[in-house]
Amino acid sequence: GNYAFLGYPVLQAADILIYQAHFVPVGEDQVPHIELTREIARRFNKLYGEVFPEPQALLTHAPRLPGTDGRKMSKSYGNDIRLTDPPELMWEKLRTMVTDPARVRRTDPGNPDVCPVYALHRVFSPPEHQAHVNVECRRAGIGCVDCKRILYENLRERLAPIADKSAYYESRPEEVRELLIEGSRRARQCAAETMARVRAAMRMAV
């Protein structure tokens, strides 16, 4: 083996525990690292007294999104739809997105269960739109472009507040800088308090 297999998750655990985190937003692939962090917290608390909470992984209900080519959405694949994409670019990406490969013609019935576009509907569209698309796709009541148009409208509605907030902060770099400075100050204070508790628990001289 090599040091990184142990060193990286231990360093990650230190970053989590020093800030007394109770929940950690991570991807599925990071869950084992959170389990190691919990084990380190348990071991320390058993040896020296209750200092660290046992953090829990905070997973989204849709941990993986399909990209426009049907693979896992990734910036490195160039198949991503970005939170800040302008409407015309978002539509162009959705318009060319792959669908059920068996649905060749508009009159062919489709299968939403294997369609990457429908997977995005499950995340971004309200239940009534999901149900409508599901039924109409299976009986060829709507075409893929119709389905994508519904998704596009829902995506725009869901992502618009994020894009607006991003634009707000992009135009106010000084405000961002002040937020970062204040966040750093609070993080340093939390870390210092944790380390003081650790040293006291271990009876180490300051």
C-alpha cells in the first residue's frame, strides 16, 4: 500500500473533527472516510473523554446525475449542465441530450426508466410533471423534444435563484472577501477551542 490510503482520510478526519462537525456533505465515494472519522472520534472519546461529536454523512437524494451523453455528469467529460449556464446554453445542452436509445422515431413508445432525461425529471420536475412525462412517453403521446422542453422550464425555475445569487456575488468581490475573512475568523476560533479541549483532555501542557 502507500501512505495516501491512510494519510488522506486521516487528514480529512482532522479537518472535520477540529470544527466539531455533526454533518458532512459528501459524495457516496466519501462515506467510508466519514466512517473512519467516526471511528477516530469514538476511540478518542473512549480514551480521553467526550470531546468530538460523531459526524454523519449528509447525502443528497440524488447522489449521481446523468450528463448530456448519458454518462455520469462531470465537468471533465464536458457533459455537464452548470448551475450558472445562461438559458440559451442550457436549452442547447438539453436539446442534444441522449434519450432512450430504443426510441428512434417520434411515434415509437419510449421507456423513461432507461432515459437520462427522465432521470433529471426525477430530481428537478414536480411530481405531476414526472407522472405526465412518464405516461405520455410510454405511449408516444409526447416526443423527446417536448419532454426536454418541460425539463428545461423546470430546470430554469429551480436554478434561477442560484444563478441570480452567483451573479450578485460576482459583482461584489469586496463583500465576498469580507465574508471569507469573517468565515476564516470563526473557523480559527472554533479550531482553537477544540484544540484547547483536546489538550486538556489529554493533559498536555499548552
